[in-house]
Amino acid sequence: MLSTIAIESLKRRKTTALLTLLSITISISLLLCVDIVRSQVKTSFTRTVSGVDLIVGAPSGQLNLLLSSVFNIGTPTKGIDYKSVASLKSNKQVSWLIPLSLGDTHRGFRVIGTTNRFFEHFKYGDKQALALTEGRVFEQPLSTVVGADVADSLGYTVGDKIIVSHGLGSVSFNNHDDHPFIISGILEKTGTPVDKAVYVTLQGLEKAHSGPKSAHTSRLRKKTAFLNGHSTNEHEHEHEQPTQDNYDSDAFTPESVSVVMLGLKNRAAALQLQYQINQSKKEPLMAILPGMALAELWQIMGNVEALLLGLSGLIVICALIGLATMLLATMRERYQEIAVLRTIGAGPFTLLLLIQLEAMLLTIVSAALSIALVAVLMSMFKPWLSSTYGLFLSSPLFSQSSVIIVLLILGCTYLVSLFPAIAAYKRGLHAGLNSN
């Protein structure tokens, strides 16, 4: 019966009740969204690179190696000899290997030399593979595949030519103009650093670095072939570029690369192989576990999520204070209602419970509406969040922390509603004394 009275009382004041309900719903929704985004961002961040078991480079520190190889931030480490790469490739525990050559840019975007194995084995998010919106992967030595952000911001399409610049600055005076790369493909949006990178072949990158020397060497070869009585055309035919049909980006072996990504046949052997690589005496190498390095990096950024959660909590508290203010402001209008309730036998304590029940009902309904609203919004914006911000929402959306948040809000509602409830209690006592 007390619940029925509370509902009818709220109906009489439906305008203020609905406005209060809307305010609390928005506040709780905001807090739940921040909590979900906070937990999902952490999960997505630790899955920026997925499926890569080890990253190997020159000794430079775990975070520096991670930032330069995965996030394209900072200065790349010095190269590692390709003999070490070949040794890793022949290891029985290694399933596949992706070499990366870093240190060049194109109009402010990082240029990464690699092979077609990168597009085959590199994964992100929940082990999602890279895909192309148009074009194909490397088709010849001077092919390039660009990220979605690079294509969008610079207006590139398949078939366009680009010039690679030496160094990591946004402005470079050392452009490899003699060896333009042709865009063979454009990657789909991933929401990861892949979108802001330009991928070229290791062979093409080394050719670009050779500069005019390659042309000079070619002329010397032609001259030598002519003096030796060989046909220049035959000589050129011996050294012609592989065609689209027979080009294999893995066939070329550079002198050195910056970083190597490894996929293992058995992930349980990652720690053992990491130890072996770090103890290598042939060449100083450093192997890191991407998951552990990403978790360490996230700890540095943990203060930001705590700040967001705290601000959202303050918003909810403000909404609950607004609820208490609404109940107190309507107390004068309810003097007659309180007098009637006292006449029919309701005690002061019953009036106290009635006010608290009204507050709790508003908050419970607001919490239910917030959960439904957040679930709908997250499902609607899931594709957009993953493609634009790299936020990959996984089930369940509402974790244990979400349940704790709702319970804390209900507890705060109980405490805040004590102020108007005590006012009703005192008014009930006064009404009782007057009736006597």
C-alpha cells in the first residue's frame, strides 16, 4: 500500500518528477558510459596488436621498442643484422616472421618497410585481420599500401605515386625522388596506428635509399656488358624487376631491419624463447611480450580513466542533490497530504519511509532506463567506435563495476533522501500534535 501511495503521489507531481527522472537518467547513463568506455578502452588498448607473440629489436627498453614498432612513436632502434633474422626464422618454435624497417616518412606519416606477410599475419582488436578497401597488397618492388587516414587526408587512390623522405621529421630535405612508389592498395579503417602508416616493400625501400648510386651502377653494368660483347637488352633482362604475377616480397633479404614480429607455434613457449633471444651472444637483441608491454604502458595512463570516472561520479551526485531539492521544494505542497495521511493513521515514521520510497523509485526507474539506453547506444555505435577510435566493444558490456556503480547510486539516494524524509517526519509530528 505504501508503494501505491508513493506512485500516486509522484503522478500528482508528474512534471517535476519527470524532469528529475530525466536528470538522474542522463547522469547515470553518463557514468555507465564512462565506466564501459574505460574498461573497453583498456581492453582495446592492450589489443592494439593481436596475435603477435614476440617483438624483437635492438636493446633499447621495453616501452621504446613497443612505441616505435606498434604505435609508430619515437625514434626507431638501430637495425639488427639479417643473419639474426634468418636465425629466428629457422627456429623450430617460430611459425611466421614479419620484418619491419623504420626511419622514413611521407608528408608527416611514418613509412614502414615490410613484406606481404604483414598483411597476412598482423592482427588487431579481437584478432581481426587487416583488409583492403581497394587494390591489392605488394605487386612489385616499388608498390606501397597506405593506411585509411593517409588516403583520406592526402586524397590518394590506387595508382597514385608517392615520394618517400628520409628521417622522421614532417619536413625533409632528403627526398627519394628517383624512386617513386605506386599505391597498390588502401587498407580499411582500423582505429589503430596502422591507419596512419605507409607500407612499402623492403626491396623498394633499400632501392630508394641507394639513390643515384643505383642508376650509376646500372650504367656501369650496361657499359661493361657492351665492352664484353653482350647485348644490353639481355643484361637488362637478367636484372629486370619481378612482375606482378611472380613477385615475392619475402624473396628479398636486406642487410638489416629495425624490428621483427614473431608468431609462435605454441604461445606457451614465448617466455622461453624470449629468454633465449635476450641471452643471445651473437648479436645483442631484445625480445618483448606485446601484451605485457601494453599493460605496463596503460598503467602510466591510468590516472586519466580515474579522473573521468571521478567527474562522472560528481555529476551523479549533483543529480541526486537535485532529487533531494525537488522533494524538499514540494514539501509545502504536501502539508495537506501529510495531514490526511496522519488522520487515517499513518505515523511519522511511515511518512519518512514514504518520502524515501519515492526517491528510491525514481532512482531505480532511472537506473533501468539508463542501462537500456546505454545498451542501445553502444550497439548502434559499435561499428563506428571500432573503425574511428579503435574501441572494440566486447560482451558483456556491463561488468561487475557497473553493478557496483548502480548499488552505490542507490545507497547515495537513500542518504540524500534522508533530508526531505526527516522534514516530512517532523511535519508529521507537528500535524499529530495539532490534531491532539
